[in-house]
Amino acid sequence: MFKKTLLAVGLSLFAAASMAATEGTDYVKLEKPMVNAEGKLTKIFSYDCPFCFKYDVGVDPKVLPRIEKETGLAFNPIHLETKGKYGRIGSEFLAMCLLRDKAAGVSVESKDSLFKKAKDAVYVAYHKKGERWTSGEAAFLKTMTDATGISADEFAKAKNDPAVKAMCDEWKLSYDVAKIQGIPAYVVNGKYLIMTKSIRSLDGMVELVKELKDMK
């Protein structure tokens, strides 16, 4: 009986060890932690990134609620302005929406989220309908204003708000993280970048986030 107990304990320890995250394979510790990212699961993305869109549709809705519930980490989306023809205006509009959502106490995953409405509208237009807004920036902007009900004039004023500018400037710093393995890039506590190529299941991603959250 005692031997069986030892065997069971040994197998449990082996299983636990085999599940331990490996630096360089499952994650990378950032040389410089991200700003204002402690206590958060940050996602760096771009509207014109096909993999970002796939994760947004097939992964995020299934893992983000679990991660928030099981780890307490808040979701922190960051739009990368350096990718995509309209990356800058996309970041400005999304930052404005995110700040308004926060002020209203609305989750970015809620159907009422301005951020989600704008993001989803651009994603669908670009990746499902093949829209490239060849007529110019105004056409790109219209996709987001139509989705959110925020007028172009209202946005023109809001994008100069110090809070919007500060958020966009902070988002610019994410480029150094994004170039490590591309996007989407998920970062735990602003320190640990998940290597998405190592993710094999939704459960595995949640467990990895849990483990990285507890690292010092």
C-alpha cells in the first residue's frame, strides 16, 4: 500500500513537472517589462493581422472569461499602429473607445463595448469582406463611426484629448514586444510573453497563463 502511495505521488510529481512552462519554448521573459501591465493579460494586435482575427474569433471568447475568473488578470488590449495602412487612426479611435468603455464600466468583451464594436467592424470588413478602404482614411473611419455611433467630428475632437494621446503613446512601446514573435502577442503581468506557437489547446493556454501569473 505504501509503495502504491509513493508511486502515485511520484507520478503526480512527474505530471506536474512535465506541465511546467519552459522559458524559450512556452514563454519569453521580457528584458524590459511593459508599462502599466501588472495584473493584466495584455494582447497586442492589429486590424490587418489575419492571425489576430483568428484568435479574436476562435480563442479569446473561450479563454478570456476563464482567465479573468481563474487568475484575476484583467484583459488589456493594445492596437499596434505600425502595422496596417490606417494603423494610427485605428489606434486613436480604439483608444478613445477603450477609455469611454472604462469610464462607463463596460467590459471590452461586452456587446455594448464601443471598443468591441469598432474592432469587430474593422475586422469583419477587412478579413471577411475584403475591404481595403482604397478611397482613403475617411472610408476607414466611417467603418468605425457607423459601428459605434460616434461621429467623425466627435472623434476629431476626442483624439486630441490628453488621455487618448497618452494611451496611444503608451501603445507605441508595444512594438518592441510585437517584433519578438509577431502578433497576436499575449503578455502576462507585462513580463512574460506567451509563445503562441507552443499553444496546443485552450485549456493549455489558460494553465500557462496561471503559471506565468505566479512567477516572480
